[in-house]
Amino acid sequence: MADPEFEAVTKAKNQRDSGNPKGALDTLEAYLLTDPYNAKVRMLVSQIAFSCGMDNYGLIQLDAIIDFDPDNIEARKALVTVLKKNKRNNKETEELFEYLIEHCPDDADVFNSYAIFCKMQLTDFKKAAELYERAIELEPNSSEYHLNYAILLVNDLKDYQKGREELEAVVRLDPYNVRAKDALDRLIKKKFKDGKPKKGLFRR
């Protein structure tokens, strides 16, 4: 017996991959007329919409999913990824992140992403540091998290000793990370030898 959802999703993905995103959206929208509460299909609609620059339509799909399925974590993650780019969404974005860290306490990427948001959009460096530390606690071998934390420590919190420790962790975990090695060399030279003031060691 044919599976209408499988057929619609397969056809839409083929259309998308062949350069026909509008056709893909038409296919999925036609299916949703018969199954409007299908979160999986609406997620695919949102992904295709965002890839085409149809951000408002993509947001409508994510909002719809959360309306009928408030516990849908993937929809909330997708929504916060879009909203966090614009400061006018800061309040809603922060609320979404708070929901996610409460419901995904073991998801290091959520903590890392929230930390970046706190640093870049809220300029709340203290909270960003706490979030980076939690991400690192969950995934201590992530050189990305250590590097992000090091940038915050050196450029924003001016904690050069801890920044050095984080950069050393990056180099230990990722010996070929030229950016981290160069930053560590500059930090040692400028802050642990001649003491000259330095506003930031990383290019923005």
C-alpha cells in the first residue's frame, strides 16, 4: 500500500535537489492539506523556505509546529537559529534558549549557541562564560568550544591566564589549529612577558 507522506517527501526532496524548490513546496503544501499536523513535513517546508530566502514563510511553519506540538525540540532549535540573528528578536530568542537548556540539559551545542548569543547580542559576558563552561563540561574534547571561550576570556573578560589555559586546550586537542596557535603565541608574548596592554588578540 502506498505511503502518501513518504511519496510526497521523496518527490519534494528530488525536486529541491534538482533545483526546483517551488515545486517542492507545492508538493509538500498539497500533502499538508490532508495532514496539517504533520511536524516532519512542516519542518521540511521550513527548511526549503529558508534556503530560498522565504524567511517569513519558514517562520510561519515553525510557529505552526510549536502551536500544535509545544514540546517539539527540533522546531524550537530551528526557530532560535533564525531569530538569534536579529537584535529585535532578543527577548523571544532568550526565552527560547532558556526553554532549550531546561529541556536539553545534555546538549552541549545548545549551550555553546546560547553563549554566542549572550556575547554577541546581549553583551552579557558573564552569562556567556557560564554557558561556555557548561558546554565544555558536557564535551571537554571540543576544540571549538574551548576556542570560543578563549576568545571571550581574552577579548571581553580580559582574563588572560584562563584564556591561555583555554587556548592551550585547543592546541592540545587540535594541533593543526593555526588560529589558536598564533593567538596563544601572541598572548604569551604580550601578556606574560612585556605586559603591554592589548585590547583584543582576535580579529572580529
